[in-house]
Amino acid sequence: MSAVKNPLAHLSDDQLVEEHSRSGANSHYVSEMLRRHMKSSADLGDKIWWLNFWLLMFTIAIALLTGVLVWTAFRTGFK
């Protein structure tokens, strides 16, 4: 079984919109724009996931360090 080659993959985003404007309601252009949008959304989602992960790690580290400071203050009697 051979893979289907996308005939619109070589077009830039601006060219794709221009061709779609000229051709009217052609589902090939709409589906290609949707495919590109979904790919860029997925890429952005991956970046946001890693940002959330690192923010969580830093929040946990700050909470642990705060706990150590409070524990040390109680242990030494606030001297």
C-alpha cells in the first residue's frame, strides 16, 4: 500500500490561503489548513506541557526549601 502524497504540502501558509481564496469552497485547501493548524497546536501543547512540568518542579522545590527553613527555625527556637 503506497502512502498518499499531499499535493499542497509545498505551499506556504500565505500561498495556501491565497489559493483557497481563488478556488472557492475546495475541501482540499480547507483540510490542509486544518492539518497545519492541528500540527502547530500539538507542538504548542507539547511546549506548554513541559513549561507546566518545570513550573511544578520549581514550586515543589520552593515548598521544600520553605519547609526546611520553618523546621530549622522551630528547632533552633527562633534565635
